[in-house]
Amino acid sequence: MLLLGPPVLVFALITWQVVADGPLVDLDERLSRVLLRPDRASELLADLGNTEVAVPVLVSALAYVAWQGRATGRDRWWLPPAAGAVAMVLVPVLVVPLKAWTDRPGTPAVPPAVGYYPSGHTATAVVAYGAAALLLVPLLRSPAVRRALLLLCAALVAGASYGLVRRGYHWPLDVAASWCLGAVLLICLWLSAGRSSRPTAADRQSAGRPT
């Protein structure tokens, strides 16, 4: 449970600064002016956080994890994919009320509106790609493949985050706060189901693989 402390504290700090219009907000706006360069590449990167892109990736991963668990006869094979689905559902449940409460306006690159904090697209990317990696990695036998999957998911999250800021869809603090929020959800996923997705010797024997 100690793992939850840092992201929760950082998220609370950022939220306090946004609501109170503190000094971090001034730094945030200056950083945004430096990074803001709307172009086609940033648009495409930002799209990695769309639900239409990220959620199908997670659904495919959850389906594979469920199939593997059931095929090997693992106890509670349904728990890891169910926990991953719950983590994804919690993204809008948490983000939407926070957007309404903080009422933060957008950058100059978007039409005048409020409700930009935290970034829903960033949270979607973090949880979708992060949960997929978290649940798939224990099922992979090759260390090289595990590393490649982790790097790919990290690159997708980083790309979406950069694109959202570069395109001007979000302030940097909107994105940073969603990293923290996503980290909390992924830690909870790991604590509740992540470790149970690791194949045991009995699982490998039942699947006809050498132990």
C-alpha cells in the first residue's frame, strides 16, 4: 500500500495548485507556450489516447489473458481480466467529476471551454496500455519480449502525452495529474490481480509445457 502514497500525494499537490491558481499553474502555462506547436504529427500522437484506439488494445489483452487462464485451468482465471476492465471503467468515473469540480479552462489552441483537468485521454492511455502490459508480461516466457512489450506500452503513453501537450489539447499539468491517477489505478490492479496472473508450475504442466 506504500506504493500508492507518492502518486496520490503528487496528484493532490497538482490539484491543489490548479484549484488555487498557485505558482505551479504559472510555470505550467509558460511550459505550454514553449511546447505548443500544433501539427499533424501531434494530432496523430494525441489520438493514441482516444478510447476508440486504446480501449480495443486493452480488450484484446484482457481476452487473451482470460483465454490463457481458462486454458491452463488456473484458479480464479477471471480475476485479472475483470480487474483490468474495472480499472478502465474507473477512468471516466474519476475523471469526469474532477473535470467538473476543477473547471479548468483549456489552452489558447482550443475553443474557449472549461473542464480540461485532468486529461481523460492521458488517463485512458495510461490505464489501457499499462494494464495490458501489466497482465500480459507475466504470461510471456521471453525476457526480450517482455522488455519489448513494456517499452512499447511506455512509448504509446509517452506519445499520447506529448501529442496532447504539443497539439494544445491539454496543459502539461493536466497530463501529469493523469499519470498519477493512472498510476494509482494500475497499482490497485497489480495489488488485486496482477500477481495472480503469473503462471505457476502447475499451470505450465497442464498446458503441456516443460517446467
